[in-house]
Amino acid sequence: MIRRYAHILFGLALCISTGDVGAKDTTTVSGVVSDATDGTTLPGANIRLYSSRESQAAISAADGSFLLENITPGIYGMEVSFIGYRQWLLTDLKIAGDPIDLAIKLRPSALSLDDIVVTPGRFSILSDTPSAPQTLTRKEFEAMPFVGQDIYRAVSRLPGVTASDFSARFTVRGGDYDEILVTLDGLELYEPFHLKDLGGGVMSIVDVGLIQSVDLMTGGFPAEHGDRETAVLEMRTRTPREGALTRAEIGIIQATARAEGATERMSYLVSGRVSHFDQAVAKFNPDDDFSPDFYDAFGKLTFQANDRHQLSINGLLAADDLSAVDQAFDRFESQYANGYVWSTWNASLESGARVRTIAHLGQLYHRRKGTELGFDNNVSKIVDDWRNTYIYGVKADIQLIGGKRHAPRFGVDLKAGQTEYDFFERTLIPTGPEVSQARYTTESSLVKHTGSEIGLYAADKLRATESLTFDVGLRLDRQSWTDDTKVSPRAGVALSVDENTVLRAAWGQYYQAQDIQELQVEDGEQAFQDASLSTHYVAGIERRIGRGLLVRAEAYYKDLADIKYRFENLDDETDFIPEAEGDRVQLFPHSGVSKGLELFVRRDTGRLNWWMNYAFSSVKETFDFSGATFETAGNEAPRRFDQRHSFSIDMIFRPKDNWHLGLGWEIRSGWPYTPRFVETVTTSDGRQFRSLVLGEFLSDRYPLYHRLDAKISHWYDYGRVQMRVAFGLTNLYNRENVRRYTYTTGGFGGGGQGGPGGPGGQGATFGQLSEGWLPALPFIDIGFGF
């Protein structure tokens, strides 16, 4: 049933969405960054221009030059930094209508250990102070041809990341989304998606307009990050500038309002979003009874006690309400809420230590209710699933700074949690041709689990020589509800071969326990599973070549052990109540291997910026198929999102200062699926029936996937009001990418729907139909700033 509504929902999201706004350009700031001692130009320096209303960032090219465009007249601050040099700072740069050209000279300084990036597979997005040339800036993010202005859509364009057209969820290097640690200002977020009953989540609960920067670590991450075995996604909210600023955006899909301001000692940042999905669906397809709705709100209040102590209070709340009726008898309702309150104390002690302490409280609530009619129009299934989780705790991170050879780090993370499960399912099972011969079976579960967890780590960044740096650490994690106690050693190394080349490598063990809210009572589970283990081996090289060209290559190998068993549907269709479907099976993987090669190339030329990536990857698991009720090909199989080859290229072209053209093309291998085939069955009395049955588990692949997206953006300035208008088209050449196959069956002059295992009669014929991902659909971005 979900497939009918998924096309409506995502078609609407493509047709109209709202985005953030920038002001029309009036002048430029350019210059050259060089060494103050010998005049050598410095490529790769970080340049940042900011005011109370806007900020821009750039990276100097191979000849040290940079260009900042779209600058509104006013008074700005400017920062220029480069590894191994003192920061250059200007606090009162007055910009009028004429272009400004600057000669910036940096003085060498001792290289701080904090500035050295040891972790391979690290990417930055939206940062106003980019830490590496591969950073995706905010302006590039806004110009990229994806809809919804969701940070998760941008992440899906990075090497090693796999995502679908419909869901905001993504996988990294063979690891599923629930294996990724997601944090906002240091606090872990659980299931941070709106409408997660639609393919796992349509969009993030975090408004991208709040975000200052995002870091994605795709492997080999250090000991600070625990209880996740695949990747880390860190999001940080913006620091408001002095003064006050308000932004408002409205569209058919959602309305957004933001406000921020700051004084010498206090600042605030608030945001709220309300969807219009229900009204839009009614206009888009009035014959369907489908009503998705959501809202979210965020607030941050910061107090600067003095130069050494800062306190902030944060709150995030998101809620969904979804209802659907299919053909007037299948009914589904869902309510979902996700909320957090936390306070953060940042302290810089006289001893040279930096301390961050976070106290937090969170709640996750989810309610699903569904009814299906089937056998002779009787209620064939009733499902009522309710669960409520509270998580609270405190964490502290300590970093000793200022050392020339060592930068030790320590931390503790204490949590307590409680989840209540209340699940009920009643199924009508026919035992004969008459309704009176049918009977109901009932399954129910009413349980409450409480427990605590602790995470401890110690790490040190060690500079062995001027060009060789190590990062070693040890982590301990314990969960009381699973009785897991795991110790995880980790190590990384970075070698600067020359000023343009860095080699990086990492190794580590990464355990992940089952969260207290993840017990699958809907599938009859009553006990938690043991922690799974992923051992990472990562090596890479990063080199800057010529003018504005960056090349990066990485290889990884992950050994997967103690994999948790899981439940999957053999049919690729995602349903509102997947555990109620007849193709639901239990899988018992015990080990696996994920490996791959990734290449990332980026070129900045001022008017034209482009980047491309290619990945060759494989993820396979070894199963215990001894009790399987379906066909298998040996004891190995790929994961559903195994993507052997993928290539993408993105381009941002600026023909004029206030015009941006964004193009994005991607091509990848088809994902694995379980095929169907026709089988002829002979009964004991000699009659024959043709039936559609399942083939070998995940033994075939969908056809090649590829598509081209485009967006053109234009900025207008009406004094105190700025406006941005963008028009785009997804799947420009209307490629029919296959999402899944469905099957029809018909006899002599008859017809109907047939499913796997369903008899088609002696003269039945079967036909295969394909359902696609997104077709060619236009979308418009309209935004206003005040």
C-alpha cells in the first residue's frame, strides 16, 4: 500500500519546497595569501568573511588567490587561517560598492596538534571555516540540485554513501543507518527522521538553516565515538552574531521561521517548521485518503559568564501524524514524537584543559495502528503497536591543549533508559472455503525494560616528528540490559609527505549493542541480542595538484563478526506493517566482509566548481541457512544495499554573481533482489497448477541506475528583504530506474493479481511489471529573508 502514497509524497516534495535565502551580490572581495617571511603563496588557506547578517568562506587556490562574491555593502569581520601559521584577523572591514583586493601575509607559527587531521574518511559540509579543501560549502549546498534542502541529501553524494530516492536514510560502506552515530552539538540523536513509517524517514528533524557545520567520518574514527560500528555524523548549530536577524519561508509543503540575536553576554537561536502535507496531498490527488503531517521546533540560549565559561540550554522537539486508507478498507495510523532537552557547559581552565559537560533528557514515542480486510471482506489482521522510551544522562569530555608532543583526551558518558512495549496482533487464518471455518490467532507483548550504560575513553594525539602524527585510544562500553562489556582499541596515523600530500591510515574495533528501544516485539522477540563487532582497516592518500585540484583515494576493509540476526521481507516493497506480510523471514548472519576503493576529485576555479567520486565496493554476509524456508545459493549473500560500482559528478557554475547553475549526475549498479519464477505443481490426482515462487535469496540485481538533476538559482535584493528563486528538474531525461518488480497472473480470458506462492491455475500466465524510482519532476525553491 505504501507505494501509492510514496509517489504522491515525494512528488509533492519535488514540486514545491522552500529554501534559505541569500542577498543579491553587489561587489567582490579578492586577494592573495602568502608567507610573510619569504613571499611564498599559500594554497589551501581558509578565508572567512562574516557580519551579523551573512557569512562566506573560501579556500585559496594553488597561487594563493581567492575570490568572495555576492557581498552586500556593510561592515565585516575577516579571518584567514592556514595550518602552521598564525591567524590573520580584521574586525572592521568596510565594504562599499567597489571591489576590494587584499594582500594577506601570514606569519609562521608552531603547528598545533589540534589542527592535524588523523582520521581518514572525513568530510565537512556547510562549514564557514572549512578545515580541508574537500569541504562542501554552504553556497554549494544551496546550489546543488536536490530538493527539500535536507542535509541528509547532501551527505548521500559523498564517497561510500548509499541512499534511495525516497528516504533520507543512508548507509555507509556496507553498514546500515542504525550503525551510524548521529550527534547535534554533542548530543546523540535517535531515529532523527520525520514520517519514518514511509521507507524509514522522509527528511531529517533538524532544520538545515540551524546548522553551522557537519562532519561525516566514514571509518576509522577515534575513541571519543562509541557504541556504533560504521560511521559518525556530527552536526553543530550556528553561533548567532551580534544584533538580531529573522528569516521566514513558506511553501505548500512546509513553513519555516527562524530568529537569532546576540549581545555581549547572551545569544539565542530558534527555529520552527510546520508541514502542509495534508493540504498538498488533497490538491495533488483528492481521491486518496492519505494525510502525512509533521512539525519540529528548536531553541538554543547561550550565556557567556566570562572568557572561560559558557553555558547553553538547548531543546529539540519533532512530531508526526500519519493516516492512510487504501481502497476504503486497509487503514493505517501512526503518531511519532522525538524530543530532547540538554544543557552544555564549556570551560577553558587555567591549567590548559578544555572541558565540555552535557546533561540531557530525551523521549521517543511511537504508535502504529493498522487494519486489513481480506478473506471474504472480513478483518484479516489488526495491529496495535505502542512504545515509549525515556533516556537521560550526563557526559563529559576533557582535552588537554597546548602540548607540543601530546594532546591527551578523556571522557565519560553515563546514561539510563526505560522503554515500555505494548504490542497486539490478531490474524484471521482460513482453514476451509467458508468464513465459518476461519479462526483468529492472537499475539501480544506487554513488557518494560530499564537499564543503564556507561562509556569511558582515553586517547592521545602524539606527534612523533614534524611530519608524523599518531592518534591512539582505548574505549570501554557497557550496557546492563544486554550484559555487554566491550573494550575497543583504536589507532590512526597521518604522514605529511610534503606540503601537498598527506597519507592517513587507521585501525580499530567497533562494538555496537542493541539499544533499549530496539527490541523487535512485533516479530516475537523477548530478549536482547549480544553486541556485534566491526574491525576497520582504512588507508588513504590526499594530494593537492596544480591550481585548485584536490585528489583523494582511500581503501577500506571491514571484518564483521557476531552480527545480530534480523527480520526482512523478501519482497522489496516496504509496507506500513512489514511484520504482517507473508514474505517476512528471519535471517541468521554470523560474519561478513565489507571492502572497497574510493576516489574523490575536486576542482575550484572561481566561476566553476566541480567534484566527482567513484567507489568500488562489496558487502557480503555468511549465513546459517539450515532452517531457511526459502531458496538459497550457498551460505553467502550480499546485503540489500550492496552497490558494486557507483559514480557521481556535481558541478556549480556561476555565469554572474547572482546566478547559480547546479548539475548532478549519478550512475550505480543495481541493488540485489530475490527473483521470482514460475513453477508447475502436479497434485495427487494428476491436476497441474502453475505458481509464482521465490527464487534464490538475493541472487539477482536490478538494472543499472542513473539520472541527471539540474537547478538554476537567482538572488534578488529589495532593500531589507532578500529573495531567492530556484527552478529545478530531477531525473532530467526521465530515466525509468527500476525500484521493484510486481507480477500479474491471468487465465484463459480471466485476470487478476498474483503474488509469490499464489496458484495461477492450469492455464495461468504470468507477467512482470516494474515500479520505478522518481520520474522527471520539476520543483521550485522560493525563500525570503528579512
